[in-house]
Amino acid sequence: MNHQSQPDARSDPLSSEASEQQYSPVLQAQDAERYRLLAEMAEQSTDMISRHTPGDWRFIYASPAVTHLLGYDVEEIIGLSAYDLYHPDDVADFDNRSPSVSYERGLYTHTYRFRCKNGHYTWLESTSRSLRDPDTGELQEILVVSRDASRRIETEQANQRLARVLERSSDLVIFVDPEKNVTYLNEAARNNLMSDHQTLADISLSQLLSANDYQRLMDEGFTAVHDGLRWHQELEMQGAERKIPVLLELLAHQSLPEKQEYYSLVARDLSEIRAAQAELKRYQAEISHASRLIAMGELASSLAHELNQPLTAIVNYIGGIRRRFSGQAQLSWKDLQFPMEKIDGTAMRAGQLIRSMMDFTRKQEVRKQSLILKDVVQDLMEFCQASADKHHVTLLNEIKDPDWVVMADRIQLEQILLNLVMNGIEACSQLNNTSAQDSVPASYDAPVSDGSDIDHQCIKSEPKAQVVLSAQAAGGVLEISVSDLGPGLPVDNPDQLFEHFFTTKEKGLGMGLAISRSLAEAQGGQLTAENRAERGACFRFSLPLSS
Ligand code: ADP
């Protein structure tokens, strides 16, 4: 920078010419002793000591520390104007102050950036003093002591950044002195905790918290941090306009050098989180209510569908009894015992079905218990037998292993298997030559086949269709298969069958498989469908084995 362009700063009556006069040999001799002592000290000092002409601040002397601080040799810097080495941003600042340096107080400290030999700027803190002729009072030169201020400035800048972060933090930050007086509130804390007319002096910790929370902070919090622990707690702060739920963290700090403890409280406003949690809870309650309503709707449809089976079975058994009565004048109880027991059992089961479905709508939890699969399937086969007979379908039960114990809700497990078996029977009946219109069962006392006697004598017509229940266990999972010899799946993508209301039946509801899959998942299982390689469909239902 050309010093000529800074007339105000250097409107020193001592021009460079005057300066030369000023440094006459006479004057130098007068000050020789003083300079000699000064020079000795300067040579040793790690601070840079320099002397400058008053007008343009040219170096007329620099101590050896100049090399360490700025990278110049002493000889190199002599004659250079300090103005040419100031950081451009600091020149104006320096210009504004320099009159006071030279002509008013005569001594001041200044922090600024100065260009090193390598072109980089370093922060210097300089104390300048003007030296005047003791007789005339005329300004002779400026004596400057400079030291590296980079580390201090960097620390200050880092502190300022931290202070800005603290001030702008969305958390409420409160500083408290050793006597627990509030000494600082950041912007968020001021906005939330102080009313317009309050000042910091009006604020006390006790008024920022409820009586209970304040007591906890005093008794537990300050004691804990005093022992070097962090203390945090969910509390409620008393804001200027509302109560604020916060997660409050208390920290203790030690001031230097007195080693006095002071404290910071950082409070995270939980209002939004709490509001979101409340919203989520409301939402979950709505979802749960909605899903109960859907389930109720599904169950109502399913109920109609499934009740049809026991009612048909009861009608069939009664038809059988009627036929027996019509042929014989006298019948003993023994003759009626079996169909009557069947009617009784079937009616009970229908009642149980209704009860369990009502339970399901009331209470959504799955009531799992250890179930011996063989027993569940055996009961089910009996239940389905009448329908199988009606459609001339053979039911084969290959599930015999008494060790297969599953954890499941019995009613739901029966519901799933019932759906699959009934669908299998219906699928087979499509291919069966026997008329589907025949409402008379082949025989009300037809026993359940165990697979070893498919051509059982009680099955009047040769079955052209079969539904087979089998299972296999592997890796803690039991896979139950219900396969049939029907026409196979009506779609390429088996998942379509599990969509609500998908049906290919004239009077179908299209709900059975959808409900079965959701029930299977509620048991921790899976339900899938596929075509068998030879003919027909296979539904696989996997369940965790009970350990
Ligand atoms: P619905 O029996 O009322 O139609 P489901 O959900 O039980 O309702 O079955 C949906 C559809 O899946 C049936 O209409 C049928 O097309 C098909 N389906 C189910 N089981 C079988 C099966 N064993 N073989 C072939 N198709 C089947």
C-alpha cells in the first residue's frame, strides 16, 4: 500500500525530510546510551522490537526476532514501510487509530495481520510508543514491541464460534454461578423463559422449574455433578407462556485459576417430540380400531361361510336318520347313537366357532398354546367328513406323528385348515363325476380314512378325488400341506388367490384364503399355494414347532 494515499493517518508535520533532520548525529549521540541498552535487550528478546519513522512507519531498526516472527533477515526489513506489510483489511483500522498513537496517548496496543516474507499473514500484537525530543516535544520515532498473537487470536476466534453456536442453539442454555444465580441465558432460553419486561437479574432457577423439579435439581443434580458425574433428567420447565417438557443436562465446570465450580444447564425442548408421540399414539389407536373393524367384517363373512358347513352336515345326518326310520318300524338308540352324537358334536362345534369369532373381535391377541397337531387334524377331519362324502371326495390324513406339537391358537389353526380342506373338497368336486346337486351324503357313518383303505367299503362310490393332509418337520418349522386332485389353481400368480374377494365360485365370498393367510401370519407362520406337478393344487402352511 502506498502511504501517500493515507494523508490523514500520516499527516505528521514530520515529513520524511523532517525526519532526516530529526535523526541528526547530534540527537543520535544524545540517545546513544538509551538505544544501546535497548538494543541489548532487543537482541535477546523473543518479542520483535522495532523502530519506525513517524511518517510512513519505515523500519529503521528490527531486532533479530523478526526472522522468527516474519521470516525476514534484519537487513532485509530495514527501510520497508510497515504500511506495505499490513493486511489490507487492517490498514483502515490502523489509520483510524494511528493519530491517537502518535499524538494523543502515545502508547497503545494493537492486534493486526502482518505479511511475512513468504507472503502469508501472521497475527501480531504490538505495543507502540512514540519517542519525542525532550526539549522540543517533537516526534522522533515510534518504538514498537510485537509478539506473535496467532495462537491467541485462533483461540479467541474458536471461542467466538463456540459462543455463537451456544447462543444460536435451539437448546435452552443456562449458565449458573457457584451460588446458583443465573448468569447467562442463550437466545432460545431468553425467548422461551423470559417475558419481555424481565432482565437477567430477575431470573432465578427456582422460578424456571416446578417446585418438585427444582428440589430434584438441587438435591440430586448439583450433588451428582459435584462428584464429577453428568446428571440428566426429564423435567418440566416453566416458560414465560407455557410449561415446556425438557431433557435437562447439568454440567459442572471449573473456572481458572480460582477453581470455582460453575454450572451449565442445557435443556432440550421435548414439546415437538411429545406432540409427535401423542399423535403416533392416537394414530395407532385409530389403526388398531380400524383393523378391528376390518377383522370383524372379515369374520362376519367367514362366519357365514364356515357355518354353512356344520349346518349342511347336521342336515345330512338328519336326512340319514330319516332314511333309516322310513325303512324300519323299530330302531334302537344304538342305531341312532352315532348320528345323534355327530349332530351334537357338529352343533357344539358351530357354537364354538361363533363364540371364538366373537372372542376374536373382542380381543385381538392370539391365544397360543401347545397343540398336538395330530389331534387337531383328527377332529377337523371328522368335521369335514360329511362334506367330503357329499362330494365323493376321499380325505386322507397322513398326519400321525404325536410328537408334532405346535404353538398356535387352536381355533385359528382349525379355521385355516378347515378353509384349505373345504376348498380342496370343492376343487375336487368340480372334476368328480358324481352330481354336485346330490344333497344326500354317501353315508352318515362314513369313517375318516387313514389312507390305508382308500377304497373303504363305506364309501359307496369310487372316489375320483382326494384331499390329502400331510406334514413334515425341518429346522424347528412344521410344514402342513393340503393337496388335492382338483383342476389346479385358476391363476398364474398364486398370491392373487389370497387377495380379498378373489373368487371363481358362483357363490364364493373370496374371503377364506385372505383370512387364512392373515391368521397364519398371526401364528408366526406362512401360507402359500402352488400347483402340484401331476394334477391339482397344494397349499402349504408353515408353523413354528413348539420346543
Ligand atoms: P371362496 O372359496 O369363497 O372362493 P377362497 O378365498 O377360499 O374364497 O378361495 C379363493 C379362490 O381360490 C377360489 O374361488 C378358487 O378359485 C381358488 N382356490 C382356492 N382353493 C383352491 C384349490 N384347492 N384348487 C383350486 N383353486 C382353489
